[in-house]
Amino acid sequence: MNRLAAIESLMSEGEKRRLQGIWAPRVVAQPPSNAWMDLCVMPDGEIRHYGRQDGARVYIASRDGGLSWKTVDVEDMSALCAATRCPGGRWIQSYWLAGEGGFQGSEMPLPPAGAEGWQAALSEEGPGGPVRWVKVSDDDIRCPRAPLALSSGRVLVAANGNTFPMSPVVARSDDGGLTWRTTVLEPAPMHEISWPHQGVRWQNGACEATILERRDGSLLLVARTSQDYHYFYESFDGGETWTKPRPTALHGTLTMPTLLRLSSGAALIFFCNTQPLPEVNMDAVWPPLKQSEKEGRGEDVFTNRDASHAAISFDDGRTWRGFREIMLNPLRCAADFRTFGGSDEVLDKSVHQFQAMELPFGKVLLACGQHAACRRLLIFDPQWLLETSREEDLHLGLANLSTQVYYKSVSGNKRTRSGHCAWNRASGAILLPDPDGNYEEALYLQANPDPRLVSPLQGVVWNFPAAKRGEAAIRLRPGGEGLTITLADRWFNPGDPYVGAFSPFQVTLYERECPAESWSECRLTWDGAGCDVLLNDRLLVRLKAACPAPNGLCYLILQSAARPGSGSGSYVKRLSMRALD
């Protein structure tokens, strides 16, 4: 029985109907560990996610296709935890037995005394069964990803080479994990200081690689980098040799990508289609950073890990569609963001990092996020990515919007308390009574001169299905300071002053251009070359594309336009978008 049939065999008719009814992402559980490689399916169809609860090893189990979960204690610490079942029936997982240990890996069976380095844990019985340990190599690596079984029977494992800067290392086995050979790939280019950066990013080279087997047998490897894009490599000999790294058209900086092949032949990628704030002058940061952090050999702050995305490809990763937010960080506006959740887990409070698997009826189960306060298990239908419109009328409050602004906070890695590379926040745009006095609410944004903030700009960031030709509409009342409207192909921080420099279209509306004390509608209709901006059906301006967006546009960003104190703020009541492709 294949995996999908096994999962379905455990489900009642009612459970099947409920799973079939899921469309948009729906949270179903909080996993007991950060998303990496703790998710697996047993031969009988039970789904497990291993991890820790109150310091003890557990797994949560679902026997209804991921709809509900039960916690199970693990008594045998030497037994296999989550693993990949390979051709022939053997289960394989891979670990680095020193250095970071299981921090960014998975729950690890107790290894034999004296074992060290890159090891594979093999089991004929699977999770819960006895383990045979095999040395993969003496390569100095960290953070191996889950094994991938190719159609040829070969098994691949990607890991991070631990030399500076990191680069992918791919191990391969043709005998079910008993022996291994490795190939070290070139790193992507280093991040260099250029406008608007005043310092270098954390220099990762290329790491946290994910691999897709294409239908012709070639391989696509996508890696995390310090650039504005993920980089990719290709192999045409089963992973023996790889091409040089090249940039993808997928935005992503210092965040993990994850590829998943579906039984339909389509492929999914989970990633953070986000842009961090520019690097600041490291010597001016207070409290001061470590020298290694200033030099890019350590982290300073992550400002792009609050929105995770999914896209779908029907041509083996050559082109992608969707680019939809799969999850927003539930803590994204928390004033105590750094210390929330205590110091037991020194993990980013982020929604980056992913592990995914297919469910019956074409659904997908996704583990997403790191810290316990943020990580989630969710189910969605990949066809949801292909929707061609979206509307937002604020009936769910700010649930579908990013509005966070940052307080000047402690930067850098762990400093005495939990708070790894994080800044405290607040919501910049807020809901206020509709100025019509009808007891409804409207979104209000106005520049804020508070010296405690990193930037006085306030904004709102809204995602929609990516379109190369489309129309967005906004019901609004611009204030005296003006309202800047940007169409972009990635998520930016709501208060980022450089949004317009890296986006195809931007325009600013002012109070004087709109009827007094009434709502107006602004419509932006775009294609690859230009964008018509209409206010109450009157053409204001025809914008030329300032930069290309090969995947189409998928974000509407509204920001206070002027410096603090230059006028009243703006109200926004409704957002909508439709594709014209």
C-alpha cells in the first residue's frame, strides 16, 4: 500500500469529507519541534511529528489525515525517530553528532559511544525500531536535510559545509545507506556592501539546500544565501556533479527553501518571499555588536522572517506561480517579541523553515516555523495558489496584513536571555472608527516621530496571487501627509523607506487630489511595461516599470508618505485585486 492510500485507509468517511473541504491554509496543530525533518508517515498511515515537551521526547500523532493530533511519550531513547523510507523498505535519517547537535536537525536516537561526525541512522523497522549507525563521511558539515530517495533507488542527503562561507555538500548512497560518497558544491557569492547597505549581511555562502528530482531524472538544488535571491544548482548525473551556482528568480535572504514533488507531477516550493531591511553601520549599533557579527561571521538581526510563502510549478521548477502567503507570524507585532516564550528555546521567533508532505485528495501538510510560540502544522490545497483574485475588508481585523514597526532593541545573537537576532515591535497601522461615524472601523496609518522607533514610517503590506497583468483597487481617504502606494513582487517591511527603489511601481496620493470628507477609489492596472493609476475613474498617471518582476506582482504596500508632523494620516477601508492574464 502506498503512503497516500495508507493515510486514507485510517480515515472515516466524515474525516475524508473534512479533509477534502480544506482549501486555504488551516492550522491543525503546534508541532513539538521547529520545522526541519521531524515529520514522517508510518507504514500503516499514521503521521508523526517528533520533538520535545517539558524536556522529554514525544511525538504527536494523527490517524485521520492530519486533522487531529495526540501526544505520545517516547520511552526508548535509542529507537529511530522521524526518517525517510527508501526503496527496498529501509528507513534512513542523517545527523551531525557534534557541534550544533540536534539544534537545527531532528530528534536523534542515542548514538553509540564515541560516534562523531556525519552519520546515518538506518532501521529496517522504521520509527520506534532499532538503529544501525553508519558513517557518511568525515566532511565537516552541519544541519543535514531529510534524505531524498530518487526513482533510481539512489538516496541523497544535502547538508551545509561548515567551512567559511558555507556551501552545500551532497551525500549519495546506492545501497540503502550502507556506504556513501559526497560532493562539495561551490558557495554562492558573498554579500557586498552596496547602497542602501552600510554593512554586510551574515555571510552564509549557500546552505540549507533542498533538492527536486525532475521528471527527466535531472536534479534541481535550491539553497539559502545572503543575497536577495535563492541560488540554484543542477545535476544531470544523479548528483555526482553539479553546475555552478546561479541566482533563481525567487526572492529570499538567509531563509530556508523547501521543495516538494506532488504525485500529480507538479512541484511546490516553500520559502520566505521577503526582503530584509538594509544593513546598518555596525559600528553605530548600541549596545555594541561582537566583531564577528560586524564582519558577517555571525547574525545581527532578522527582519524578514515574519511571512512564509508557497509557489507551484508545472515545469519542474523552471517557472513558478502563486507566491501566496502561507502563514504570517502570529507574534509579528509583539512589544515583547525578543523575550516572549522564555529562554528555554533559543530559536528565532520566525515562520521560516519548512517540512512538507502530500496528503490524500491532493492536500498538503506543512510544518512551518521555529520557536514554539510561532511554529505551526497546517493543511492546504495547492490549487488555492492558483486563485486569481483576493479581497480584504478588515472583517478579520489585521489578521491578513503586516503592519509591524520596530523599536530600537538589542541586536545580535543570544545575550543573557532568549531573544536571538530579534527586535521588539508594535503595530504601525491601526484600526480606528470609520470617519463616517457608521460604527465600522477603517485602517489608519500616519508617520510617527517616536524616537524609540527604528523608522517613523508606518505602513501596511498585503499579499495577493501573483499576476503579470492585474488590477488592484483601494478604497481610501488620503491625509495631508500623503499616502504612498507600491506594487511589488515580494514582502517588504511596512516601514521600509526603500520599498520604491526595488519595486516596479510606486505613486503617492494626497488629500488635495480627493473629494473632501468622502471615500475615493484608487485603481492600479498593470502589465509588464507599465501601470495606469486612476482615482475615481480619472487617469492620474501612467507609470513605467522601474524594474522587472519576472514572476508577476503579488504585493500591495501602503505607507505614510512624508516626514512626521507634515499632515494628517490616511484611512483605508478596502483592498481588492484581480488578475487580467
